[in-house]
Amino acid sequence: MIVTNGIIVTWEEPNRILNDHAILIKDGIISAIGPQQVLLDTHPEQDYLDADGQYVFPGNICAHTHFYGAFARGMAIPGSPPKDFPEILNKLWWPLDKSLTLEDVRASALVMLVDAIRNGTTTLIDHHASPNAIQGSLDVIAEAIDESGLRGVLCYEVTDRDGVDKSKAGIEENVRFIERVNRENIAGGRVGATFGLHASLTLSEATLEACRQAAPAEVGFHIHAAEHESDEYDSIAKSGMRVVDRLHRQQILGPRSIVAHAIHVDAREVDLLAKSGTWVTHQPRSNMNNGVGVSEVESMMRAGVGVCLGTDGFPHEMWEEWKMTYLLQKIWHRDPRRMSAVDVAIMAVYNNASLANQFLPGPPIGVIRPGASADLIFVDYHTHTPVTVDNLPWHIVFGIQERMVTTTIVDGKVLMQDRRILSLDEEAITAHARELAPGVWERYEDFAREV
Ligand SMILES: [Zn+2]
């Protein structure tokens, strides 16, 4: 297939914007990029897909999300509104994840994947919890990813909050699924795995040690850390150490590990994250919603931490997350010079791609160049000012939006064309989830009343 008539944003380093060029895709891989007429003349046998003057970007990557949260949309929390993040966990997320059956897990994943295709997010790093349906839950999500045509990196968040048996089951689910990923080429290599941990505040020393022992050496961990100050207080009370120090001592950190949030870390913890090569993911919409504070992502990047960008279960609109990242640092520091859009691009484009590529061996994603995976989106953006390599990050902050994504391609396969989703039956998926929602909400209310 040849993609024609697009303005190609390659997101190479350095970035290039190519006019009058076409992309030749063979077997899911970008085989050539060249002047359009030359490619058409030399490959007359190929079908072509006309981008019709739209921008062609690599598909966006989400570094941290929770598919299982889909049923929270529109759900009422019984009793008085949660006053802080620990109450949000207790009153919302923990009763909700307990309510999920494997069928709900599948439905949650599918509605999130529909949303990702629509919003041009083609690779997602998920962090899953369903304490009453642990075993096999990652297979169910992997199957949904396979059907959707997208890419995903999965894990089960181990926690002690539901007792020893369930923390053991969580460990087993991670180990089993990691072994399956290593053994099989799930979804043609579009599914990868990490080892999931909920957060320091719900993990005992014994469980952390058990996780370290159970996890294969080459696999990284995916954990929430210092999302709220309570995680720090809890860690100090339990271990005499701050959260990141504790994770460091338990050998949880490293260049394949992901720490989500890192809002309440101190300078020593930032240094440990940088020196260990641990990735930090930033989710500003979630942080604002939970009222947990602002992560010092700009300072962390200056200190050498690889900061990535995620959605934390919000709609998979990565450019929306760019905008929030850009705006939040400015108001927080009361300085409009803070958080250049170029730094947001480093997080969301280059760091997210480096992170995701570690878990998905095979041709690289997140870039348009020969040899890379053909993960592309068409963006119907027609602006009244020039677009250059230098000002593109500001066009994304101030102009480009997810509703402009018209076509989503992964592995050379068209998943959405002209806003019509081809790989999944959006209507049926939405209708099925709507049928399941009242049952999930009923079970949720029963669990929430026990809190
Ligand atoms: Zn999260």
C-alpha cells in the first residue's frame, strides 16, 4: 500500500515534515518514503490510500492507563464526596475493581480500545486490576487488543489490600502472562508484558520481595509511586524509608521499570530515579482530578529522569494530555516560560516511543522512517499559519486536536478510515457495555457500602 498526498511528520530525531512525499508499506512495515511520483511510478502494482492533504503522524503512544476504569464514567459515589486521594481509592477505585467479572474486563478493554483508535493512540501501556477475576484477566485483555489491531503492554497490579491469596494470585497472573508473551507471539508481537504492582502503600515488604523473586530478571515493573503524600507517610512508617528509596532497596527500579506520577518525591528520590534509568509517567488530567498535586516533571527531566506521558484511564487523547502538561507547569510556577512545548514533545513522542519499544520487540514504533512499523494516523488539520519543525509542538498545544484524527493504521492495517472503525464493531461494543454497566454499578454500590 502507498499512502499518498499527506504532509508527513516523521518524528525522527531531528524531526522532519515532508511535502510531496509518499509512504510505501509492505507487510506492516514502512518500506520506503520518497517523492510521491517516483514511488507511484516504481510500484504501479500497489494499492494506495489517499491522505488528501491531511497530516500523517506516527500513531500516538500512551505510557500509563487503566482499561478497567471504563465503567466509572457517570457512576455516582455513595455517601459524602471523597475528600482526598486515599478516600477516592477507598470509595471509588477499590470497590469498582472488585465488581469486575472477566466479561466486564473484556467489555472495559474494548470500549477503551475503540476510544484509542478514534483518538489516534495506537500503543497503550495498561495497568490492570480485577481482584475477583484475576486469573486469565490479562489473556482477556490481550484478546481484545488482538481484535482491535492496536498494540498493548499489559500487567496485573499486585496488592495486599484483598489478602494474601489475592496478592499471590496477582503475582501468578503476571508471571504466567510474562511467560506466555515470551513463549508465544501474541497478536503477531503487538502485545507485551511488564510486572504490575499497585503502589507501595498497599504492598508489604514480604510481598515486594515475593514479586522481585517471581519476576524474571529482564522484565520491568509498573507501579504507582508518590501519587499522594500518604504513599510517602506509609512507606516511612513501614520501612523507615521514602517510597523510591524503598523501591530501590527492593530492586524494583531500573531502565525497564515504570513509576507512575512521582508527585511527592524529594531530591534524593529524583536522583535515584535518574541514576537507575527508571521511567516516570506524568498524567496531569488525573492529578488535577484527584487533587493530588503537580509533578515536577520539568525539573525531573533536567535531573536526567526519562519522563513519559500517560492518560491514567482518561480518554486516550494524548494531545489533550500535552495541552494539560504545558499549561499546568506554567500556572503552578506562575511563570509562562516554564514547560516548553518542545519538552512536552520529548516526553510524549521520544520518551514514550523509547519506553514502548523496550516491551515490543520488532520494528520500532512512534516514528515514520524506512524499517519502522507502519503505525500511522491521518489528521485533518488546515491552519492559517505556517507549520514548521520548530513550531509544530505549539501547533499541537494550540491547534491540533484528537477530533481531527480521521484514519488510524497499525502494522499497515487500516483500523479506522474516514472516522469509520473497521477492526471493531463500535456499536455492538458500546451496546454490550451498556448492558453490563447496571450490574457493575450494583456490585460496586454493595462493595462501596462496606467501606
Ligand atoms: Zn494509574
